[in-house]
Amino acid sequence: MKEYIEERATEIGLYIIEANATVRQTAGKFGVSKSTVHKDVSERLTYINPALAAEVRKVLDVNKAERHIRGGLATREKYLHRNESA
């Protein structure tokens, strides 16, 4: 594996843990696709730093469990603002 990919995977893992970030937020911050973030933290990081990969997995599992709530809140906000402007 190329060194810059290993460095990116490690940086992405650290960012997700520190910022409690979602895959989408992380992809935007690093200028890569969501698929790349997933591959970096699920496959590459497991090979590079298994302990860090386990911590990242915990954060991503929490994000996944809460995503339906965030989506519902976003939809609610959308319609609340739509009704205010009408």
C-alpha cells in the first residue's frame, strides 16, 4: 500500500474519533468520496492500526444507529421553515 494512502487512512480515523464525525462530513473535509472513507476505515485501517480501526468502528456504529433521528430532525426543520415563509 502506498504511504500517502496509509497516512490518509490514519488521519481520517483520527478525525472521525476526535470530531465524532459522520462518513459524509469526513468525506467533505478530506475531499474524497464516501466510498473512499469507508474503504480507508474498514479495510485499510484494520491492516495499518487495528486499535484505531476498532475505535472508529464504535463511532460509526453510533452514527449509523442515530442517522434516522438526524434525518427526521432535518425534515422537520425543513418544513418548519417552509411554513414560516408562507
